[in-house]
Amino acid sequence: MTQKGKIGVTTDNIFPIIKKFLYSDHEIFLRELVSNAVDATQKLKTIASMGDFKGELGDLTIHIYIDKEAGTITISDRGIGMTADEIDKYINEIALSSANDFLDKYKDNAHAIIGHFGLGFYSAFMVSKKVEIITQSYQENSQAVKWSCDGTPEYTIEKIEKESRGTDIVLHIDDENKDFLKKEKIESLLNKYCKFLPIPIAFGKKQEWKEDKHVETDEDNVINNTTPAWTRKPTELKDEDYMNFYRELYPFAEEPLFWIYLNVDYPFALTGILYFPRIKSNIDLQRNKIQLYSNQVFVTDSVEGIVPEFLTLLHGVIDSPDIPLNVSRSYLQSDNNVKKISNHISKKVADKLEELFKKERTQFEEKWDSLKLFIEYGMLSDEKFYDRAKGFALVKNLDGKYFTLDEYKTLIKGNQTDKDGNLVYLYTNDKDEQYTHIDAAKEKGYDILLMDGQLDVHWVGLLEQKLEKSRFIRVDSDTAENIIVKEESAKVDLTDKQKENLEEVVKSQLPKIEKTEFSVDFKSLGKDVRPIQITQNEFSRRMKEMSQMQPGMAFYGEMPDTYQIALNIDSPIIAEIISETETKEKEELTQYANEKKTLHQLIDLALLSNGMLKGEALSDFIKRNYESLKENK
Ligand code: ADP
């Protein structure tokens, strides 16, 4: 006899809602139904382990079948099954207390509906015109039944014969969703959502390469790994297992640097493995995202907002049964458990780095160049992480030595404190271009840091805020004599007229360089120091660098680069020019300068040592020098 009835939803429009609002995420029906099959199978295993089921468990593999001709997909399990009463209770009576209110409130948020109502099973109607449940309970002598519903609230239920315990869910795919009847489509969905489910899932048969073509074997094609590394005890896992699992997750990625095993059970349960990738330079290239699972069911791989931003650079897996499966991103982000997860992971990551630093400093240093971007990013974007990382964040000097911030402070305190008690950290971001300045600074016994990373400009800014009385100055920001001002500098004893004339003479010999401006500075540096040096002010240069990375500061980016020409008035040649020009009229100066060959040569040399002599100016310089070699012969 066939029983007829009406599904107990207090509103008649649940089906249109399911169809309409869930449109974008149709594919999750497969995840929902396979998860149900897994649950039913695990329940049976639990019951059996408690001795309440005495029959044979047998092969518990869940099978997915496509029947193209009939237009159906079947998900078949050998789990606990359902009796007619249970179907009534779990399927017909959807537990909607105040369905209308709720649907009204959440009609724009399909995920919330699914999640709140446990409509997992009903997601089948997103892609089906008819759904059948063919099921037999594990309980002794239970009657197998078939439930059938065509997408209206009416259903039928009838007694049938079924070969064995368990449930087949048969989906009669509707015309708009025929795509799901393609083998490749289902394969890719299983691969996305079910790859690490705890019960074997078989789809089709394994293929074999025989006589130049693929042929099917008798063996089930099991698509999942039921015991992925994160579900195993860390004591069981060897390095190789971590590596293999990484390759399973990201077949094309380079090997990771190291990993962290996460295992928490209070105040929420969470397991996972996070890998540190080898970050080279470009943050945007980190495409292997962290995957979020809930009891081995894939939830999402867009974890922004769920884990702290800088941690999205990591790879790997996080699994927490406390992460609700079916809710929207905004819901996830506001969820308290999820927030705790984020903080916790951040802490764990810092702990692991600290441990590595303390126990294996040499290894830590070897990895530093690859870790640096990640750690600096973390320190810049997460206050708490800054506090945790400040003890193990390293700086590297030009000799390739690594120091913690404290160690480095101790190193330079003696020689690099200025007259106001500020500690001056000297750095370069290009040791070839800034070679002359580096050389000069080294002569003074100064130590120089290499800061050529993508985030270093910002990081230096952050350190200046955090470290007391500390300034970071790029080595070409001033002459070596003045870069760390240790005593009041010697007074420049020139009249205004002398200054004006000298400036005019020097400027007349400067090449035109696009978007570049020069100002002239007079310094008394002693007669042995080079007569002309070119420097670039730290502050304005840094503003420009920052602007290139921050959209709102484009204004600075448009401004020309300003360089200072530092003239050492104590040097014999500059002293000579001063005395030769002090009585000259303005009109005479350019001609004087043109004839003063050494001046031109000194300016070009200063430009050259800053990597600024280019194009025509460089070519002229070379020609001129060849000529003078000939003359000297
Ligand atoms: P949820 O899984 O969130 O409880 P569903 O709508 O997906 O919600 O399923 C409702 C109930 O139907 C399940 O809790 C379970 O009792 C029963 N059920 C669904 N699928 C199966 C199955 N394959 N085998 C046995 N019981 C099932």
C-alpha cells in the first residue's frame, strides 16, 4: 500500500525557495548527500562498536552512480538506513518552528536557511525534479521502504524489497541541471568536497592502461583518502607523511619550509596542519590556499576573515567540527568560535616560530630569507603577533650575519648613537647601486643592514614607531660624515654671494634627468673627504616608496625625486672654485663652469657612483675620458 502525505513545512513555498535562492551553489547538493551517507555509516560503526548491532558490517564503501539514460544520480550507502517512522520524523517533518518568519528574514541568505534548518537532504531538490529514498534500517527484520517526492510538498511512501541494509538516494536530475550527469563534473565535485571523507567513496571503476588505451578494471575507483595526515596522531607522522600530504593537497607546489600540527580540544575542537611555503617575493603568487574542513568535509578555501590576513599566506588544512558547514561567509566571520580559531592559530604559529628559533637557530637563520616576508607581514598587520615575534624577528647585515633586534641594538650602540642619543640603523636596499655610500659608511666603522624585501619600507617604519629612540636611515641619505651626527657639525663659513655663485656653477653642469630635481648643500667635511657627493633625503624618499604601495598616496608618487648635491667646501677643488667665482657676475658663471673641466668630471663621478649617470650623459662622460687618455699619452 502506498501512503500519501504532505511534508510538514508550515509554508508551501520551501521548494521554490530552495530552487531559487540556492541557485549559485547548486553543486553543494552532492556534498550534503554524501555527508549524510558518511554520517549514516559512521553511526552504524558506532552502534556496532557498542555491541548494539551484531550483524556483519561488510564493505561500507559509499557508491556514487550516474545513469545517463535514466537521467539519475544515485548515492548509495550501507549505513544505518531508516525505517518508515524515521523517514517521517527526519525527512517529512522538517523542524521548522516558525518557518514563515525565518524564511522572510533570511530569504536573501540561502546558506543560512540551509544551515539553520538542517535542510541538507532537501538541497537535492536544487537539481532534481524528483527524489527517491530507498532505504532499509539496520534493525532486525525492518521493512525496506521507498519515499518519493517530485518537488511539491506531496510525497509518497511505500513498502519495497531491498537487497541489503542502507540507503540509496536517487536524484532525477531536472532539465536545467543536466550538466551534473557528466562524469567529469561529478568527479571534480567529489574531488573538491569529498577528498578526505572518513568512509571510502567509490565512483566508477579504476582504469588501467592496456594496449594503448584506458580500460576499466573490476576494482572500485575510491576517490578519497579516509585518513588524511591531520586526522592521525602527530606521534605517528613522519616528515615524509607531511610532505606526501602536502603534495596531495597541492600537486604542483614547491616543497614547503616546515609545518605546524594543530591540535586543540578546548575551548573548541580543531585539528590541522599548516605549511610555511617558500615565499620568494610576490605575495600575490601564493595561490595554494588554506582549506577549511568540518569533520573532514570540505567547507571553503577562501579563509580571509576566518584566519588572520597574514596567515592566508600559509598553506594547509584546518578542520573543526565547530565550524558550521552551511553558513555564509559573513556568518562565519562573526561567529565567536571562528574568531577564537583565528586568534589561536596566530598564537600557534608564533609559538612554532619561536620554538624553531630557540632550538635550531642556525636552521631558522637559513630559512629566514623565505620566512621574512611572512613574519614582517604578520608584525605589520597584527599587533599581538608583533609582540610575539619581536623576540625572534631577525635583521641581516651586509656580511650575511643575522641578529635579533636586541642583539643588533647591542652591536651598534657604541658607534651608531647620534648626539641626541638616537640609535641610527643604517641600511641599504641595493648594495650595488649604493656601493659608494656603503663603502664610505664602512670606513667609519658603521654596520649596514640589508633591507631589500618587499615590505621592508613599511617594516622599517613600524620599527621606528616601536623601538625607542631609533631611526632607520638609508646609507645614501647623507654623506658618511653626516649620516650619524655625533657632534655639532662644523660651521659653513661662506657669504651669501659665494653660496649663490657656487650653486649656479654646479647646477649649470648637471644633466637634465626626468622627474629628478637637485638641490645644493654646503658642508664642511675636512679637506680629505670627497668634494662632491649625491644623497637622497630619507624622509621624502620613503614617502615616495610607500606611495607606490598605497593607492591613497599617489600624490607623492607623482612628485619628482629630490637629490642633494653635497659640496665639501673644505676640499681643495671646491675651495678653488669659491675663490675663482666670488667676484664674478652672474652671466659669466656658466662659461666659467664650462671651462672648469674638473668640476664637470667630479659631478659626473658623483652621479656615476649613485647609478644616476645614464644615456647621453654617460656616453659623453666616456667619450671625454677617452679623449683625455689620448691627450695624456
Ligand atoms: P542533517 O543531516 O543536518 O541532520 P538532513 O536533512 O541532511 O539534515 O538529514 C535529516 C536526517 O535524515 C538526518 O539527520 C538523518 O537522520 C536522516 N538521513 C539523511 N540521509 C540519510 C542516510 N543516507 N541514511 C540514514 N539516515 C539519513
